[in-house]
Amino acid sequence: MGKLVWDESYSVGVKALDKQHRLVFDMLNELMERKDITVRSEPLTAALTELTAYAAKHFKTEEQLMKEYGYPALAEHVKKHMQFRMKIIELSNDTLYHKETVPVELFAFLRQWWSNHILEEDMQYRPFFEEKGLE
Ligand SMILES: [Fe+2]
Ligand SMILES: [Fe+2]
């Protein structure tokens, strides 16, 4: 799997959020580079926990800004974040049952979800925050 490279096309126009997105990419790249990840490994569980915690922090920042500025599509966006959490819970459960396909499935999901979510869904608030003068 290729690395996730953050470039300007991923910029949502808000520095704090771009910074968090870049960190998510760094975390994902680091995770995908590791060779010690199997479904029976502690590192997989640890990595999942770390990522989930950071994702929660990021979603909170994003959702709080949306609330503060009265973003009209807040509810739909929150739903997308919720779907991510649900999928991670599902994959965490699979890890408990040592489902062999988990690491591959997980990496593919994470990679695709974050890339798509930023480009398709986060990008929708870009003009809104821009208009509000947020940087
Ligand atoms: Fe988002
Ligand atoms: Fe985001």
C-alpha cells in the first residue's frame, strides 16, 4: 500500500484542521509501514486505540468549530464521523476473534476512509469557514 501524502489538494483552509489531518496521515503511514502487525499482535490493538483516540479528538475539534459557526450540514457530518467509529468498533471486535483478514481490511479501510472523507466531506465546509474568515 502506498503512502498517504498530504498536499495542498487536501487543505480544508483551516490551519488547525489541516494540521490534524496531516498528523492522521503520519499515524496511518507509520502503522502501514510496520511489519509486526498481525491480528494476534498487541501493536495492532495499541495502534487501533491510539488512532481511535486521535480521531475522536479531531472529530471533536471539527464538530465544535461547526457548532460555533453554525455550519448548516453539521448533523450529516457528525453522522459520517459516527460511521467511522462504528466501523472501527466492528474491526476491533474482529481483532478479538482473531479474524485473519483484519490488518489488511483495516489498513485499506483507514486509508480510503481518511482520504475520501477529507476530499469529499470535509472539503464541503471549506467555503463556509472561508466566508466566516477562519484561517
Ligand atoms: Fe470530518
Ligand atoms: Fe477532518
